[in-house]
Amino acid sequence: MNMNRRMFFKSMGAATVAAAPISSALANVVSPKKWDQTCEVPVIGAGAAGLFAAVSAKESGVKSVVLLEKAASPFLNSTSLSAGSVNATGTKAQFAAGVEDRGNAAEFAKEVEKTGKGLADPQLVKLFAENSAMALDWLTDHGVVFTPQPNSAFRLKRMHGCDKHTGAQYVDVLFQNAKKIGVDIKLNTKVVELITNTEANEVLGVKAESNGKPLYVRATKGFVIATGGFCGDVNMIDKFILDFRGALTFASANSEGQGLKMAEKIGAASTHMNFAAVYGYGVPMSKDKNNRKGWIFRGHVMNLYGSITLNKEGRRFINDDQNSTKVAQFLASHQERTVYQLATEAQLSDFMQNDPIQVISWDRTKFNQEKEEGGHFIIRSTP
């Protein structure tokens, strides 16, 4: 059996926006004569990050939070499409599973930096490592059951899988809690511009389009942009992620970099635009080469059960124990665009029996159908 692969993008581009003085040459948005709504903190984007920001603000004492989401549902984002595996150290889930990992944030941060070959912002990695347990423990306290799992990047079981095996579980828990505690959630509401006061160097609020009508929301204490990355837009992939031009993308079509563009328009600085979370194994959704949507196949996990990865000449070219990031980096550096995985029936069965997910967003029934009938990427060979 062999499996045809292509380089593959995961959920979102890794890009951050830093605060910067507002340039009057860039910011040319006229304030409305009348604001439709005033709140302390507007949050743009209702994915996991935006929902966490909105809930955290309310729980921290912010009286009025407005959450603005352009889609008709909070589940049309890359978090909801993901398998829901997250990395953290010192969590309640680890302690319950007998993994003693408290006080190891510095080690965890070094592991993350090493996996990224030292290219990540060390301050952001430090903040992530130190606060990772708090975020996961909040979800645990709200009913999410996490199972610590091994990952070759970490000394201990620091990768956490959730009981429903989908990031949509986090969105659902956060969304329900946001409604419960009084976050004003506006769906079908697309923020199109940040309204600024260049003389005072501040953002006054946002201009949005809600159900086809303009909506102006005033911010009195600050605002949060949590619109995700840009890997739903293949043109932006090809513009910024040069090593992976032409790659398939699994990201939500809503991840089109709109928040980054709005922030840059008022003079904000961006960084790490040429980086993204990447999987080394992907399955095209269509035979049309112009359609770059695809599924993530968790081939790096199947390798743990004995399968081997081959290039188009049928030769082994990587260490099959490497994690998905390292596989993708190697493929890019060696310009390998099509790869194969060779596995026995027993190895594939072990993979299916011991791992809950084979193709992200596929259920077991669909993968079984592919295994028996083929059609997308599995080809059986006979003796």
C-alpha cells in the first residue's frame, strides 16, 4: 500500500501584530457622527482566541464586551477544523494522569524553541509556556477531558488530546460560557476598519457591516484583534510563506488575514509573516490542481507504528520518528513535493486502533471507506 502526499498547511499563519504609533498617512477613516454602540472592549473574531479573550475580559471585571464575528456561526474557523491537540506544561490533566510536570515552563519553552529551530520570538514562547496550564485548566474545569500524549518534541507527555478529538469542542465550551456571562455576541458582523484618532494616537473603535448595514462600535478601554491568520488565502501563502508556495491548505476560508491588514493600515508592525504551522502530509480534496484545499493526514503518527516515508524515487529520505514540523521543514528544504508512505495492513490497523484520528475532519467510518475502496489517496498492492 502506498499513499500519495503533498506539502500541507495546518490551521493558520503564525503572525503577530505589535503596537505602533498610528500614522496619519495610513489611517484615513472618518469617525461617525454617531456611534451605534459603546462598550469597554470590542473583540474581533469568535474563534478560540477571541472567545477566550472575551470570556477572560468579563471574568476579570470588564463590564461590557462586544464580540464581533463575520461568519454566521462561531464554528467556521480553523480551530473548529482542527483535531484539538494542544501543548501545555503543568496541567491538571497531566497530574491526574500521573505526569508530574509542574514548574517546568522554562524547559517546555526551550523545547518549543528547539522545534522551531530558534526562529520563534522567545518572549512570546515564554509567555505561552508560563500560561499554557491556566488556559487548559480553565477548559478542564468547564468539562473538557484532556489526555496527555507523547510527542517526540517533548521530554514528557505535554501534548494534550481532548475527549471529542476536535477543536470545535473548545469553541463550543467557550461560546456557551460567553453567552452565559453576558458577552454581547454579534454574528454575521464583519469588521472592515479600525477608526482612529491620529492626534491622540489611539483607536477609537471599529466600523463593521452587520447583516448588510454599517455598525459603528466605540471602545472605551481597548480592543482585541483575534481574527486568526491568513492561510485560508492561498495568494497570501504564496506571497509570505515562500518555502511553501503552492502548498495545500486546510485552514478555514475565513482565515484571510483581514485583522492583519486592518492593523497594518493604521501603522502596526507585523512579524513572522513568513512562518506557519505546517504538516508534512496532506491529501488533496480535488484532482483539480487549481484547487488547493486539502485534508491533513497524520502520517507522522502512523510512522510510530512502523510505516516508512519514501520520496518519488522510492527512497527513504527522513527519520520516520520525526514530528510533523520537522518533516515539513525537511521536505521544503529538499524540494520534495510528492511523497509516499509504505505500510503493511497490520501497521495501518495498529494506527487505527491506537490513534483516534487518521485524517483531520474525517471520522473513522470515512477513513475505513477510503481504506477499503480507495479513491483519494490509499492504493493497495497485491503480492
